[in-house]
Amino acid sequence: MERAVQRRYLGLTAAIAALAVATTVAGCGSLGVGGSDEVTLKFVAADYNLDGGDGTKKYWNNLAREFETKNPGVKVDVAIHSWNDVDRKVAEMVKAGKAPDIAQIGAYADYVADGKLYAVEEMVSIPTQANFLAPLAKAGEVDRMQYGMPFVGSTRLMFYNKDLFEKAGIDSAPKTWDALAADAKTLKEEGVKYPFALPLGPEEAQAETMNWMLAAGSGYTDDIGAYSINSADNIGAFTFLKDKLVGPGLTGPVAPGKLNRKEAFAAFAKGEVGMLNGHPSLMQQAEKNGVKYEMVPLPTRDGKQRSAMGVADWMMGFKQNGHRKEIGKFLDFAYEDANVLAFAEEFDLQPVTLTATDKMLADSKHQKTRKFLDAMPTAKLYPVGKTSWAKVSENVKQEIGAAVEPGNTPGGVLGALSREAAAVDSAQQ
């Protein structure tokens, strides 16, 4: 997307920069450490390493040490947990009365409902708050007040292995579900281990699920924001998956409900997967192993392109320890362009601020990322502003794999999930 289009969607970088210069004492970012005693911020973050490395831990530890050098009297204690565990770990800490000061996890609205979080405007400076990409900032609001700060974002596209396609005699990427199933069958006949990898395991099943819901023309919620998990379109999507991909053995040797994203991505990077849905980090992982790939929108039933899924992970500040000023100072530092870009580049993800996005778009080395950046302004996000979403998401992670298992019906499983979602939603209103 050209720079002019970015500004049409997201505002003007120049205005942000001018505001940053004009704002010398605003929000909490310019405030010093309260009191003379040393403060230790407890910070819990998710692990973004796909290959078992320690890049996430190194990034945050290095950033914390640099922050501490610039802010004597404030220490940052960093804890990194896998995406399998991080949301649960934070929930357990909060329940035990030992909330972290800062968490970078998958959902925030349930903590807002319990009065646990500072509003964004209570913590960070005005330039920091104004610099978030507009669609993501909006997704961080509850009752028009922003509590969740997007950390990194991504959109999803379908990756395919160009060498495996060529070997199987497939000339182009599928645009319809029927063509996808036909191509997967051809890949299986050529001995491809995972013709279409379908990770519906608990690591990120809610994302794979939403990919297919959007491709069917639906989503987790309807036009008025009510859960519609068992809509006719959604049931149709999972019926296709069960009958046309899973049943004929076109999704590989691991049952989708047992296959996690990390394992599916690793298999793609080994050249064992023909097609799968992925985010920008998969580019780096595949390129390290010399896998030639291309990225296209996920096929739909009728071949008409629909909105991609957008994801933002969330940063939030907890009230329990009363460290509002110190939290704000750390977050202002974490959202500086150099730090935002360093993390996004390390893991091939998308920055969530206007100024960092502009810089990435202008950098020729990020041309492959442009497809993902282009999709963000029209992408559909999880219903993260609903206080029930954290629980509903967890239910989907644990149960959706059953929708494509033998002996179950997609309508039955999606119906049960929809009833659970409605009950959780009603209880939290």
C-alpha cells in the first residue's frame, strides 16, 4: 500500500511528530519515579520464537537493562511464557492477588471488567497514545476508553510451497475451496506429508478457526456484536474441512486437534507442507531452510476474496501495585520507533504504530512484508473488546478440533461452543 493510502487510513505521521515535540509534559511518560525507593516492575510477556530459540527473552532483557540505565531507581523483572501458557499464567497471578505490573498477552477486556487495568491515557504520553494504528487502537477500547495497547500485529495469508506445487504439476494457487481440496489430493498423491496443514491444536486454534469463518463470509460475531459461532456459514466451513480435507486424509498424519501452529510451521519450513495459513514470521523460518514459497489470500467457497484475519497482541498495565508512573515510562520507551521496529524485524511481524509502519514501508528490505501490511486496514480482528472473549477463546482452543473428528458433527460442536459463548457473555454483562 502506498504511503498516501496508509495516511488515509491511519492519520498523518507529521502530526504525530509535531505533537511529540509540542508535548513536553503530558500523560505519564514524562513523569519521574515516584518516591525515593527503588521500584521493580513485574513484566510478563509471550514467547514469539517459533523454533525454540530465546530471541524473545533476549529482546526484553536487553530492553529492560537499557531502560534501567536511563531510569535509575526502576528495575524490570521479565518473565517469558509460551503462547500455550501465558494467558493462563497471568490469570493465575491475578487470581492469587499477585498481578504483574505489565502483561503482554492475548486479551485484556476481562481484566477491564474487573477494574484491574489502567486506561491507556493514565499511563503513556499523548504522542505514544496517538501513534497507534487507528484500527488497532479502536480494537483496544472498552466503552470508548482504550485499555489495551496493540503490541505487534499481523494479518494472515495462505502460504504454499512452490517446489511441491511444481513437482505435482499445479500451475497456480487455488482460489476456491473445491480447487484447494483438488490440489491437496494431488499433493498427497505425490507423497507430500501434509498436503494442507490444519493446526486446530490448543496453541492457536482460535486463529485458524477465524481464518475459515472469514473465508466463509462470517466470523465469531454477527453485525450487532453477538456471538454467532454456529452460523450457517461457519458450519459450512467446518463441514468442508471435515468432509473434503480431514476425512480423505489430506491434512497429514497428525489429527488437526492435536496439531499446533508451531509444529505446522516447523513442518512447512522442512518442506513437508504443501499449503497452510500463516503470518509473517513464517517467511523468515522458511527462508532459513531454503523453502521457496508464495503467499495468497485464503481460498473461499465461491472464489471471491474476503477480508483477511488481523491479529494484535495486547500490552496492558495492572493497577494492583500502584506503579502507574513507572509503567508509563517503560511503555513510552518500549513504543519508541527503534524498539518497535527491532521486535517486528526480529520476528517478521507488523509494527502497530504509524511512524514505525511508515519506516517499514519505506525500507526496501521489507517488500515481502508489504502484502501483510496492505491487508491490515480492512482486516477483521477478534472480538477482543468483549469481556467474555478470553474465556470464549480458551473454549475454542480446547474444543474446536473435535468439529472435524470422526463421529462428531461440525454443527454439534459449533453449537455447543456458541451456547457456551452466549452463557459467558450473559454472565459478564
